[in-house]
Amino acid sequence: MQIGPLTKAFVHDLSAIEGWLYDDNVYVTAAIMDAIGNAGVRGPNFEIGVYCGKYLAAMHHCASLYHETPLTVGLDAYLFHGKSEQDARNTWVRLFGSTDGLHIQRGNSLTTSSSEIIEWCSGARPAFISIDGDHAVQPVLSDHVLCAELLARGGVIASDDFCNWRMIGLMEGIARFFLMNNRHRIVPFAFCMHKLYSCHADFHDRYMNALIAWCDANPDLAPPSDSSNCAKRRASPPPARRFSAGRASSSKYRDRPCR
Ligand SMILES: C[S@@+](CC[C@H](N)C(=O)[O-])C[C@H]1O[C@@H](n2cnc3c(N)ncnc32)[C@H](O)[C@@H]1O
């Protein structure tokens, strides 16, 4: 599966939207949507922590192009910078021409039940979920337990800010989820920039292999290599890989690009 020009143009347009997202996460999300479709998994997109809808719009674009025409549902308590539901709606109009396919809900994920979310999703379990709300230990754990409960069989969860060492509490919350509260057997299969992507254990190999094949098919998306300077490369540590797919293995509020 190759990333097409429409997605590269979309990434360019997305740079005008306020929020926190690396371009590479859009490309990886496209690859995951393609793999979800190939696995025969169906369902809407859902995100906790929308802000202006930057990643939510990327999820919507990727599902439309590589999976199925989606319903995309966002939940936000709107605690930051005076943003509101209207900001996500404005993003939709700017990028897609209308608010079709968008359902934005104001609310606190910590007091929201899975049945309420399924109702907003027109009765379906979400096939792709992004968790990017409160970053403290207990809320992160609670959001992961809620989303694991919600997830369609064979769906994917993206956990934001994994391995962002300024977010120690978030790392603890995610660890507590995987080690102690994981009754649906959710396991990570890929990691890109600050996002960790996970699925049900029996889908792990399928998704990991799809992502490895996708990396091979899209060499133009790899970090630039300095092959003309081998001596220098040997003398210095290898460049950080931006993407990895595997068994267990990408500041937000200050130093992530705010485009
Ligand atoms: C980092 S921003 C989300 C960024 C967004 N995903 C993007 O693509 O730019 C975090 C958002 O989570 C929301 N939030 C924080 N705690 C929440 C909670 N308990 N329930 C719902 N939303 C919450 C905040 O209001 C804020 O808009």
C-alpha cells in the first residue's frame, strides 16, 4: 500500500490547523486504516481529546481514503485555550468542505460510559480510537480501560505521548493499563514519533507485518540518509528511527510543533 498524492496534499493543508501532530503519524494512520480494512474490521473513529480536531481530521481523511467512509466522533472537556466544539467544526469545513461525518461531544471522559460513546457512534464499536485527553496517571489508565472496553474486535488504539519523558505520569498510566488492567489483551504493534499503536493480541502479527511491508513500499517517507558521509555516520550514533513495528515496542504542551 502506497501513500498517494491526496494524503501528501492533505498533510500540507493540515499544517494550517492548530494542534499537536507529526506528519508521520498521518502516514502511519493511513497504513493502519488500510490494514484494518484488509482485516475486514468495520467501525467509526473515536478520539478522547480533540482540541481543534487536528488528529481527528487526519483519522477521518485516512479512513475515507484507505478504509471506508467514516463517522468520526470526538469527545473533549474543552479545558485548553478557550477552544470549543466550533473549532473542530471549523477544521472540518476548512479541510472537507462541510461537517459531514463529524460528531463532536463536549464532556469529561472520566465520567463517560462506553454505552454513551457507542450511542454517539450510531450504535457501532469504533475501529480506530485515539487517546489524547488528560495526561495524568489515573485519567490515562481510566481512558485506556474505557477504550479497550469500546474497541471493535480487531480495531486499533493510538496512545498519544508514549515515550515523551516529560509525561512520566502518562507513561505510568499506560504501563498500569498494559500490565494490570488489560482484560481484553491489547498489545502494542507499532510506534511512531509520540504515538503507540495497539490492537487485540490475536491481530498483532497481521498489523505488525502490514506496517513493515508498508515501510518497505514507501521509501520516500523514510528519514533522509546521509550515504555520502559514511565515515561521519560510523563515528556518530545511528540516527533515531522515526517508526518501528514490533512486539513491545514517538513537550507536548510546550515543545511539540504547534502547526
Ligand atoms: C493535547 S490536546 C488534544 C490534541 C488533539 N488530539 C490534536 O490533534 O491536536 C488535549 C485535549 O484533551 C482535553 N481533555 C483533557 N482532559 C479531558 C477529559 N478528562 N475528558 C475529555 N477531554 C479532556 C483538553 O480539553 C484538550 O483539548
